[in-house]
Amino acid sequence: MMSARSVPPLVAFAFALLLAACAVPRTEPPASPASSDTGGIDVSAIGLRQADVLENPPAADIEPVTAEPGESARRPRPYAIAPPVIPHSVDGLLPITREENACLGCHDPEMAEDMEAPAVPASHFVEPGTLDGRRWPCVACHTPQTTAKPLVANGFQP
């Protein structure tokens, strides 16, 4: 056990050690050589947009599909459990709330056959007629189609 007499020398030693550490001159890390000097990747080649990362170019023009419901063909799913994309315009159908879900006007299982629309699957209901509380915001999983071109080639195989 330490005595009261040994504490002041320990405090003095710790203080001296702190002062010595602060007295050491600080050195800056060496500057990074330019990427052209080292054969590294130029900043304009980083990322998918292939532009200087410090620039802020305008976003690409991406137009949503403007087809009305029932006018366009359904796109195939990329894999078995992928949520299908919305093949029609969503103008006038958003926002989707718990109280107001325009999607169900056509996709409710009771209406779907008459509307010639795919029905919301049983997995989206807690019981017939009662949509699961986690499933009401359709566009959280089902996204509208756009005219966007792929940024990279997609060789995905399920």
C-alpha cells in the first residue's frame, strides 16, 4: 500500500513526464505524392460518375415511367423473392399513408381480378382484409420504373 509520503513524488514524476512529452517537437506527416507520381488512381477515376470528386456536376436526367396503370408490361423480377417494380406512373397515387393507400384500389385481392392487376400477396396481410402494419408503404420496396441507365454492367445471376 502506498503511503501519503510517496504520492507527491509520483504526482511530480507524472507531471514531469507530461511536460517532457509536450516538449517533443511535433512533426507533420510527409505530403502524399501526386497520384501520377506513384501510378495510383487519379481522383477523376474514383466512383461511378468518373468525375473529379471535388466537383458537383448536375444530376443525370432521369424520367419516371409515365404510362398509366395497365398500359405497360410488367418487368421480370431479377430473382425469385425480389419485389416487383411499379410499371406505371405513380402521379396522383402518392403519398401513401395508413389511412389512404391508392394502390389498394387496384391491387387489393378483392379488386385485382376485375382491374386486371396483380393482387397484393397474402404475406402482406395479418388476416384477410387487414394489411400488415409493416407493409402499407408500398414504395418502400416497390419502386417506380425510370429511364435511368445502369451505371455499371450487371451480371447478377440468381
